[in-house]
Amino acid sequence: MRVQRLTRAVIGCVAIVLGAAYAQESTKGKPSAKVMELDSAGRRELTLLSGPPETVTMRSGLVSLEPNQSVGKHSTKGNEEMLVVLEGKGKMVFNDGSELAVEANHVLYCPPQTEHNVVNTGTGTLRYVYIVAKAE
């Protein structure tokens, strides 16, 4: 039940952000508001927003990692990234060796130019939504 409420909250937040993006760009006729279902149908990653012209700069997706799986080391480059953890436990590991614990009902922020990885350290599936947007 908590996961369902959090999922509805994430969908609502995405819809609000998309609505704001639409309002900003409506004169150009590009992005439009939408609602997306968070059902990955067994896939490891489900793209929710693929970036322009679907959005102004934002990309997002749903990631599902099984125990001991990782998303793979990558960099935010010139983007900011936010993770909304829906279920499970894990850690975000940074290039300098530092770590942040992640678990259901937590939100993480990762600044631009930050190399990191997300690893499932729990016994069940780690599911989260990532949201990436240009920093400048």
C-alpha cells in the first residue's frame, strides 16, 4: 500500500513537472502533459521521458535491480539527477568511494559532473525512478 501511494505521488510530481514544462513551451507547441504507468513488465529499465522534443530537457525512467545488481558506473555530466526510491534497499556509490544508503520512500540528489553507481544491497528488488535535467 505504501509503494502504491508513493507511486501515485511520483506520477503526480512527474505530471506537475510536465505541466510546467508544457506551460513554458506551449507557445512553441512542443512538449505536452502526459501520465505514464510505472509498469516495467519485467524489464530492467523502462524509459518514461526520452528528452527533447518530448520534454524541454528532462529525461526519466524506472529502474528495477535484483539483489547484487548495479545500474553501472556513469556520470551526470552537465545534468542534475534525482532518484525516487519506490521499494527495496541499496546504495549510491561515488567515484571517491563515498556512499549514500537508499531505501524505499527516500529521494536522492546527484549534482552535475558526478560519477556514481547504484547497487541493490537488499534481498528484494530495488525499484526507483530517475529524473535527469540539464543543469544550465
